[in-house]
Amino acid sequence: MEVPRSLETMAGLEEAVTTTHRDYEGGGVIAVDFGPAAGEPAVDVVGETAIVVLDDDQFEFEIPGTASVVDVNNGVLTLAE
């Protein structure tokens, strides 16, 4: 599973944001840690699009076709196969 370009771009704009991508035998995981100063992000899924809201900011990205989980927990956005 590839990191969506718009998600990668957003993470590159913020110093506190860390993106991790791991491939495993059974699938892959992308984790985006927004850091403690960013507040608590929320995610909504509409069709094939994920919309992330963080304080007054909002961005969206196309969910990779193989991702079956899109979730936020403790400030970390996770996409998993």
C-alpha cells in the first residue's frame, strides 16, 4: 500500500507530523502521528475519500484501494490493509 500523495504532502508541511509506512506479509499499515501539540484529529470516510479535521484545518485524500481500516486513535491516523 502506497502513502497517498496528498497525505504525504500534508505531513511534509508540518514539522510535528510523522508518517510511518510498513509492509507486512498480510498487508500494510500507514500511521500518521500528528503529535501532542496538534490536538485530536477526527476522520470521516465518504466513499473512497477520507476527510481529516484537525482544529481549524481540514484536508482530504483518496483512500488506497487496498485499505480496509481508516481510524484515528490517540492522535494517530491509521490506514491498514
